[in-house]
Amino acid sequence: MALRKRVWRIIKENKGRYIGIFILIFLGSFYFIAASGVGSSMGKLVTDFTEKNKQEDITFKTNKPLENIAALERESGALIDTYRLHDIKVPNGELRLLSPSTKVNIPAVTSGHGLKKPGDILLDPIFCKVHGLKIGDQLKLNGRTFDIVGTVAMPNYVYILKNVYEQYPPKGFGIGLISNADFKAFPKAATVYSAYMKDRENVKAKAANLNRLLSNKGYSLSEWLNAETNARIAMVRGNIEGAKTMGAPVAAAVYLLCCLILGVMIQRIVKSDGVVIGTLYAQGYRRGELVRHYMAIPVLLSAVSGLVGTLLALPVVGPVIGILTSSYNMPVTGLSFPPLSMVLGVLMPMVLLSLSSYVILRRVLKKSAAELMKGDEQKTKVNFLERKLQLERFKFATKFKLREQIRSIPRLLFLLLGVSAASMLLLLGFTVHNSFQVLMDSTGSDRYFPIETTFKEIQHGAAPKGAEPLNAIRSYLKGNEKAEFYVVGLEPNSIGITMRDSNGNNLPKNQVNITYLLAYRLGLKVGDTINIVSKVDGKSYSLKIDGIVQTYFGQYIYMPLEEFNRMTGNAPGSYLGLLSKNKLDIDENLLTGINDFHNLNEMDDTTTSTLTASVVLITIVASLAGAIIIFLVTSMMIEESRSTISLLKIFGYRGKEVAKLILNSSTPVVFIGFWLGLPLMLAVGNTLYGYLGEQINMVMPMIVNPWYVLISFVLIFAVYEVTKWLCGRKLAKISMSEVLKAGTE
């Protein structure tokens, strides 16, 4: 009973430190449960939606309408559906009209009711929100009035991108569903095919078989896109995998930091209690009772903070899902919490902290009562690092500060790693924001001719006046089908696309040039040879890289048009697209689409606000974590140096001088910790985006802005100075009599 009371007394005496550890463990468990809950819930929502509504495995376009689809389905073992598609301008945006599918990509009505009569239209909820529309309103399209009867989610437009090579939805863009009868008012609408493999095993091989069947039947494919590399489908899966993948490592890193600092605190308590423990041994207390006594603190602390973090994370999952589904369009049917994750949220910190504390306790408690009663555990021992540094050669102030840090290696490591982790988190938020902005600012900036017109079939002869021909194939790196990009053939004297190297010099267009983004992703440099495979016909090609285009937009390989046609077996002068400064007067029935690259950087406001909110949240969490870590270490230093501080005051040192000696001793460690956070951030960021690149064919290199580094540095040191000021108040309260009390004891 007496020992149990002592546990509460120890916690009350150092409540600031234990509150700090509580918050760190709480943040670890909170993040782990929130990430697991969001990942699991989103995963279940996506899986239920895609399976129930038959999300496509392949989308493709052909040069002529498919004949006898039923026979083709029997031969390929796939469900093949046809739908119409037409883009129409609306005030402050663009709407893509789709016809309803019945076999593949079955629409899901998320509010209101389905299409019942001609003139009804279903819109995606994001488009409705952006344009201030609601059920019951009317929408005029091409002079015809449609009644908005509900909102809809489409399995092939979970992430509503206009073009699959975009990374973010353009501002004001959305999708709408109208009946086949209403599509008669849009005769220029394109026809698109979707395929869903009935047998879900080895889908890739079955898709390749369908491709061969179409080619053998004389169909030319102008587009062939797998679901796993279609950003409209794959983006959400990549984010889900990212949440699941990052949840456990981040939480474990926080727990391990807590293990380190709590271990230092337990070690200090046990060592200072050495004489007391020896006396308790002599009075008949067994080792097991003393172990349970000292283990009560880490067990109680980790259990309560882990449980609170877990319980408070549960209600957060719903709003986060709401935020995510404001970017991803799918029905929200409920939340899912993995029971194992909830158990781990409490047990993981308990096991890690208890284990580390037990290891430290065993080292002290294995000694005999006589050894402990001598009080040797309280003596400060010179470690190997202090001996190696030969501190005698330094001035007193420098020597004192160095000794304060290196006398406790675990405490030093905790401060160094903790500041590095907080700095990494802060820098990661700013760098992702900066990289995103650079990427968006460079979108389409290399296009002198921003309009790209694409035909359904290969064209021959001279290009129209004011336009430049191009040809292209969608390809992937041999051996890595997820690394998709375009190989583009341009005329050697083309001015439609600007190509410059890293020094700003123009690159020749009569050679093979690769964009920096793609070269960065594939690890290529000038002189390397790349082996590629065409997504359309499966043929392999080899290209030697002659130059790297310094642009953060797009994953492209450019080469001379005639060389491209010769390589792919097309007739001289063939082209599939045109580059122009203005929209060309061409029959839209001949086209698969018209893209304006200057409008690609008009990003949706939801994406911008979500990113900004994320950066603000990361900044707050990083600052809080940094403050807690620095406070814990500084308060421990003050506690361990009470006698020294008292003695310095007796010797005539003023309060500010003592504060400089004690509190400023951590400055070099905080400085080094911050700069260690920079390479750590780059490693984590590149690993994370490398993983996402494999999942969703997206590339975003970490682009460090010196101004953001400076802001992060100032923030970390501002937190450090505030923490020093708070701890300085505690230091000022230590009286000269402390050293006399310690001597008496």
C-alpha cells in the first residue's frame, strides 16, 4: 500500500514531464488508429463500390464501332460495355456528359433518384457544390434544359479528372449522367468501351488477350488504359495504401522516442532510490514487488494515454472520410475499424514502454542489498565519450555545457532524434506544399502551342495551317508495367513545345529527349538506353537518351516524328495529333479529344484548401512535439543539476549566467538535430512518393525551398527559446540551500 502511494507521489512531483510523455504517446496512438480507421474504411468503401458496380479493368477506344460484342465477350471472358462521352462548356467550368452503363461501371445514385424520363440529369456532388446547384434545379446545356434529379458516383470516375495524365482535377470540372435518348442531341459525342473480366484471377493476361483479339479482328486502338494505371481509379487506392503503410511506422517511431525518454527517467528514479531499494530489500521486500512498483509508472502511463488516443481517434475517422470523399466521389455506406488495430493502439505502447523500462530495472535490481545501500548508483560516472573528448582543453563554460549533454547518452539521443523528427515533419509539410506549387506552376508552361487535338485514327498528309503534327504511343518501362508514360514524335523544327536543359539552353529536337520528371522517376541520365513496351500493340523498342528537358510537367519521351513513324511502323508523314495556338476547325466526329494545357493548372479549390489545412496541421503537431521533447530534456537536466545550480549560485553566478550554462547547453544538439531532419525528410518524402508512383503512376520530386527551410529553422528555435524560458522559471526557484540539503542527505 505504501509503495502504491509512492507511485502517485512520483507522478505528482514531475507531472510536467509525465504529461509531456502522455501527449507524445497519445499522438502516436491517435495517429495510428486514425490512419488505420481511415485506410480500412476507405478500403471497404472502394472495394464494395467497385465490386458491386463492376468497375472497369480496361477502358479503350477503337477506330470503328465494335461489331458482335456478345461474341467478343465469349471469346475474351469479359463483360464489354459501351458508353457515350461529350464535354460541354458551362459557366466557370466544364461538364462531361456520360451515358448510363448497364454491365460495366454501373452508376450509383448517392442522393435523389435515378434517370426516369428524358431531360433528367444526375451530377456528381462535387460539381454541384462548386457551381451552387442542388436537386430540383435546372441546368441549360447547348440550349436544352435538364432537371437535376440527384447526384451520382461512377466507378470509373472515383477521382474526377478530365484527362488521365492530370494529377489534380481542373477547377469547375465535373461529370453528369443523361439518358441515351438525350444523347441524340449531342451527335458529336465520342464512343468509349469498358471491359470487366469475369474471372478475377490473372486479369492482366486476360486483358492482353482481349487486346490481341481486337487487333486480330482489324480494330485499331487509339486508347488502351488499365485500371491500375488509370489515375481516376488508382489515386484513391494509392492514398489508402499510403495511410495503411505510414500508420504503424509513424506510431512506432513516436513510441520508441517515448521508450528512450521514459527509460532515462526510470533509470534516474531507480538510481536515486538505490539506498531506499537496498533498505527495502533488507526489510524483506522481494525483487518482484519492487519491479511491479517501478513498472507501475510506464504501464499506467502507456495504458491510459494509448486508450485515450484510441478512443478519441474513433470519432475523428468519420469527418476525415467526409473530407476525403469531398475529393473522391463514391457512396459512403459506413465506417470500418479493424479490431486488431484498436487493440494494437493500446497494447503497442504498453509493450514497448514496459519492455524498455523492465530492461533498465533489471540492471539495477539484480544487485544485492549491500551494494545498493552503499549509494554508488547515485554517483555520476565518466563515460567513453567524455573521456574521448578530453574536455580539460576547453574553457570552463564550454566544458560545462559539453559535460551536461554527454553525461547522459540516452538523454542526448532523445533530444537529437526528437528534434530531427519534429524538424523532418515540419520540413515535409512545407516541402510537399512547395513541390506541389512548383508542379502546378510548371503545368503546361513548356507549351508554346497549348491546344492539343487528338484524332481517332492515324492521319496522313500536310497538317492544317497554324498547326504542327505529332504522333504518340502510351508506353511503359519493360519489366515495370506501372511506370507509364508517352513517347511523342515531333517535327525537328517544332516550336509548339519548348525544350530546355538545366542551364536554360534550348535542346535540339532532332534527338531523343526525356522530361526531368520521368528521368528522375526511372533513374535515367544522358547516354542511358531505355527499353519500352507499347501499351497499344505490346511491341518493344529501345531508345538512347540524348537530353533531359528541365520541366516538372509530364512524363514524356520526345523524338523526331519521322524516326518515331519508322520505329512504330507507320507511313512517313503519319500523325495522330496536332499542336496549335488556337482551337482548330475540325469535325469533332474525327477526334477523341481536345486538350488545353494552359488550363491544367486551374486546380480545384478543394484540393488547394485541403493541402493548406494539412500543412497547418503538420506545423502545429511538429511544433507541439518539438516543444514537448525539448521541455522533457531541459527539465530533466535542471532536475539532475539541482545541486550544481545551487553551488553555482553560492559561487556568485547570477541567474542569467546559470541559465546560459544549463539551458544553452542544448543549443548545438538542437541545431544539429534540425539539419539532420532535412536529409531525413528528403529520404522519407522520396520513399513515400516513390511508393505512390508505383501505385498510381504519379511523380512529385521533393523540391526544397530555402525560404521554407529558413522558416522551419526559425520555428524550431522559437519553440526552443519559449521552452527555455518556461524551464528558466523553474531554474530560478532553485535556492542556494539545495546543495546543503543534498550534502545532508
